[in-house]
Amino acid sequence: MFRVCFVVLLAWVLFPWPTAVTAQNPAPPSAGAPASRQAPAPAPAVERLGPNLYRIGRMQVDTAKREVTVPGRLNPVTTLEFVACTRGGMKAYESALTLETDGVTFNTALLLIGLDKAHARVPERHFDPVPPAGDPVEIWIEWSGSGAMPGGRVPAEQLLFNQRTKQTVAVTSWVYTGSTTLPTGAYLADRDGVLIGFVHSPAPVIESVGGPGVGNYGDIVLNPNLRLAPLAPVMLTIRALKPATGGR
């Protein structure tokens, strides 16, 4: 328990939760961004549920399985650059999912399952042609059936459909980059409101190595073959795989 508290405290020091001031002064939204935003919630407490099981806000962390699970909803959007955004995130208009968490809390949960930013190569700019590097993770989403609609489970990349090739994007690998802390102390994942991306951006906490959105702006949309209704509730799970051996 001491280790958990220490990691959470360390994460808070390195990536402080947004204050009321920063929440009131976000970067100007792009065209089409949601008009309303939720105020940042207080820093969630870490609750121990079992020997290796913890809850942080709406997220559940299993340190034995090295998994983080977080609820969310499908966004009513088409064109995508991100798999998931934060609750009230300014990039919801181009993210497949909104997850019930913020960037710092999400990052804290990933630290608890052993992911290490020391292994990361974070993209230096949007659409960075150089692939990111970091500890590898597996990501999938699940949803319950409703009426005639069956439940399902798919890897995260199956949310993404290339409307030019008329195919689901190729299987990609995902890595933990940890996002970026700006010289001002702002955490970029929270400032931009993004958690998982696929266009090689410095903001997300997790990025796609293959970067199916790089050079394909406007081509990647929500996969229509999943037939998930807008705002459908889902559960997203991240599992840590073998730690990366490289790094910068």
C-alpha cells in the first residue's frame, strides 16, 4: 500500500491535477469542438479493493494482471485522430471514445501497472513521421448487448476504418509514451484532452506505433461495421505487455 501511495504522490508531483485557473483558460478549441466543458474533478482517492486490486476514480487497476479498465462512451463523430479523449476533453469531436477520467489520473493508473516513461520516445509534433517508442500495451473495448444488438469485444484498432480503402485499419501496436509536461507545468494530455492517439502526437498518454492516421487526415472514421449506437457505453482495458528494452 505504501508503494501505491508513493507512486500516486510522485505522479501528482510530476503531473499536477488541473487547477481551476487552468480549467478556465484552455487552449482555443478547433472548429467543431464541443461548446461546453466539465470542470475538472478533485483528485480521486486510491481505494484498495483487494490484494492486487485498486480503484482510482472510475478506473479499476489490477496490478497482478497489469490491467487498467475504465468506462466510457462512443462519441457521435466520424473523422478521427484519437481513440480516446478525457471526460470533457476538447478533442471529443475527433475521438472515438470519451473515457471517464482525466489525463493525470489515467497516467497514474498506468504507472501502477509498471509502465515506465524512461523507455519512451514521445512524438515531437503532430503527425511526427518518426514512430513513437515505449513500453508496449494491448488495448481492447467491450460492450454489453441490448435488445437485438449483441455484446462484443474488439481490439482498439477495430474502431478505426479507412474510408478510402474501405477497410478496418491494419493491426497496430500501442506504446506508453506518458504524454508531455510543458515548461509551464501543464500536462499536455489534460490541456488537449486526449488519452490514446494514432497520429503520432505529443499529447496522448498512449500512441500507435504504426500511426494509421499519419498522412491520412480525413480518411479514418468510426468503423461502421461495429454498428455501435452513438453514446453507447463501453469498457476500455489496457494491459501492460513485456516492457520495452529500448528508449532514449
